[in-house]
Amino acid sequence: MTFTYGLNPVIVQLGPFALRWYSLVYVLGFLVAYWLLIRFAKQGRIKGLDVAKTEDFMVWLIVGTLVGARLIYAAVYNPAYYLAEPWKIFFLWEGGMSFHGGLIGAVAVGLWWARRNAVQFYALGDLLVLPLSLMLVFGRLANFVNGELPGRVADAARVPWCIKYPNNPTVQGCRHPSQFYEASKNLVTFLILLPLYAYDRVRTRLREGTLFWLFVILYAVGRFITDFWRAPDPTDFTLASTGLLVGQWLSLLMAAIGVAGLFYLSPRSKEK
């Protein structure tokens, strides 16, 4: 039994303004992160963090995430389009955000802000990867609701859960629901990280930064695997020559950095 896509990506339309499910996930993700940081600041669980600093940090975090996500998407996924019309980089409502870029922007801002405000970056990172990994689950589901990021063509006899997109002439055939594959691996990541942070006996035995780097590795490996079922972007310049998507190359680099970061935290790495 195959499935036919027929969802409305718009929650509410008020004149030219349209609130979409994917945008709502972004907003909820930042709100959950803000709520957690405020709670931890009031409880004094992150040294040097107070309510005023938290509010300042969230502004910078939002800016860094959005700018990084947009710039990397424009530079890596569709450079010709944005070089021809560079002002459209600011047209966020047209879509086009890179998770890898968003993470780079968030980490860059986080490192700068933490050093400037005498707050441990890893204390922030170990906490924030929890709402991040959970929101990524809903983010991929929102991609499906938006009809975005369809999977590769599937054999309906072997993949009876494949999806047809009758209203999108550019997406022919029955497709793997790759958005659900990615949502599932993000859920697994969250379920691995949550008990490591929630149980004090476990968390106190881990070095600060362990959960942050573990998230980086788990996301990268999971993304590399699930992208084998994701349809390539029309502008992908690596698939024909290497057999891998741009996102998979970025994930390999991300995994390598994550392993190096985790090794740097290990006791052995500090031996002289």
C-alpha cells in the first residue's frame, strides 16, 4: 500500500503572511532552549549564567543559527543562483537552510559569547544538544508536511510505505519517506543523550563537552546513512563524480571533527 501526499504546509494565512509548520518548529526549538537555560540560570546550574545573560545569549544564538544556515546553503547548495541574485539570500521565506551551516553559526557565536561572558561553552553545549536533537525530529516531520526533501525513487513492491507526490510534477514516481528516516535517527540520538544528561551519576563521570561531541558524531553518522535514501538537490555537484551527496561530505567532515573533539576530551589525550 503506497501513500499519497496531500498535506497543507501552511498553518494559518493572513494576507501575504503565512505561518508554516517548519517555521513553527524553529520558533518552538528556540523557545524550549530559552526555557531550559532560564531554568538552569535561576538554579545556578551553569556557572556564570544568569537570566540577563541568558536573554542576551539567545539573541546571538538565533542570529548565528539563521545566518550560518542561510550562508552555507547559499554557498554550498546553490551558489550560482545566489551569485546571480545575492539579495535573495535575505529571502528566508523562499526556503533553503543548511543544518550544517546552522550548527557552525551557533557554535561560532556560542564560543565567542561564552568567552566574552566567562561562561563554560561546553556547559551550554551539553545542555542545548538535548532540545536540538528533539526539535530535529519535528523539523524533519515538518519537512514532510511541507512536501520538501523527498526521498529517492522506490520500488513500491519492496517499499510499500513509499510516498507519491501527485501535485509536484518535479517529483515523479513513488519515493522513500526519507524525512521519516531522518526523524527516526534524530529520535534515537535524543534517546541516547537524554539519560546521559538526566542521570547525575552518569553525567558527573563524563567530562564537560562529551555530550556535545557525541551529538555531533551521532548526527553526522546518522545523516550520512539516511542520505542514501534522500533525493539529491538539482544543484548537487558531487553526486555524479563521487556517488555521495553534498550533505554526506559535510557529514563526514562533521563526524571527523566530532571524533577529534571527543578524543581531545579523553584523559589519554591530555597525557604528556
